[in-house]
Amino acid sequence: MLEILDALQYTFIQRAILATILTSIACGVIGVYVVTKKIVFIAGGISHACFGGIGLSFYLGLNPLLGLLPFSVLSAAALGFLSKKTKVSEDSAIGILWSLGVAIGVILIYLTPGYAPDLMTYLFGNILTVPASDIWLMVAIDIIILIVVVLFFKEFLAMCFDEEYTQVVGVSADKIYLLLLCLLALATVAMIKVVGIILIIAMLSIPASISRKFSHNMKTMMIYSSVIGAVLSLVGLALSYQFDLPSGATIILVMSAVYLLVVGIGEVQKRIQRKNVDTDFD
């Protein structure tokens, strides 16, 4: 514990903590929609398609996050268009974009002279290397996500539970769905340095799934999900620092362990309640 407290004096640890909290806010808000709408694999498709943006950034010599931002939004827009405006099924569209993004990224990185030293960071995450510029980008992404969610909360709610009702009240469900995918793309950009492309799905789904065990109110779930994500991420960060483990993977392990614990306790409680009901009838 003393070692961890001593580490707080270092700038890179302070940035890591800030990045963790900022990422948890984006994940907490968007993750609730992802879990409720059951579009977890769409999140995976967008995140893997983003690899093309990383490859483009390395090829052009840019900050990878600058290439990721437009590429992720374009991937989300393409996925929404393919699934809603064409006869291509949603799972096929995910598979196409997933593989196309990765293929573009691999080719562009191969064509880039020299070695890409930060590539593994974007694949598996390394929160300890987050620069100040990325922190400000995460702040901007969080602000955009929160503003849009506040402005279109009722529309998102209707789209998640009843798309036909959304159309009846004069709101285009397809446009709201596309807007949600764009917010998901922004959240993906915010998460990449923390857990990497490979583990983004877990960051989006686990805190939101845990919050769902305690509430079914969307606003409350978003708050719970953000707080749970932040606390568990900080615990994972502390463990990764203490035992010299990869930060992204350690964070996901902590979240997964807590999720399994919550599910296990819930199942035990249900069995006890059923047993009590059966006893009352006897």
C-alpha cells in the first residue's frame, strides 16, 4: 500500500488515474446502451475496424488517436448504413468491417518504414503511457458523449426498447441508432490506450452488466456503471503496478472476477428465495 501511495507522486501515474476515470465515464454511459440494446458485438466490430485507423496514422506519421477518431466514426457510420439501408445482415456487416479494418491496418503498418514501437499499446492497452494530449482528448470525448446523451436521452431510450414507437412519435430510429454507433465509436477511441482494441468489449459490457444487477433505471445504471468501472479499473491499475502486470489485462481480470462474484451471489439468493417459497407452500 505504501508503494502505491508513493507512486502517486509520479506524473504518469496521475495521468493513468485520470485516464481511468475519464474512460469509465464514457464506458459507463455508452456501455448501458450497448448491453440494453444487445449490440456488444457491434462494439467489437467497430473497435477492430479501428485498427485500420491506427495503420493509417503510422503510415502518415500522425498521432494514432488522430487517425482513430475519424476512422472509428466512419466505421460506425458504414456499419449503420450497411445494416439499416441495405439487405446486408448486421452480423455480416460486422464481419466485413471487422476483417476489412484489420486488413487495412496490417497492410499500412507493413508499408510503413521502420518498426511501429507503440503498436502493442493499441492492441492490448498500456494506461501508464498515456500522454497529456490524450487526456484532453478523453475529456472532449466525455463532454460530447454526455451532452448528446442528455439531449437525446428519451430518443435513445425509445430506440433501445421500442423502435416502432420511436417512428410513431416522428423520430427516425435509424438516425438515432446511427448517432448511438457514433458515440460508441468515440468511446472506443477513449478506451484504446487503457485496455487496447482486444479488450474493449469487456470494458463496455462488464461494468454495465454489473450495474444491471442493481437497477433497471437507465440513468441510475449509467451512474452505477461509471462508478463501478472507475473503482474496478483503479483496483486493476493498482494490482498491475504492484505485481508488474499488463494494466489493461489486469483491469479486465478484476472486472470479470467481480462480475462472476455478483452473478454467483445473485444465483444463490434466487435459490434461497425459491426454497423459502417452496417451504411456505408446504
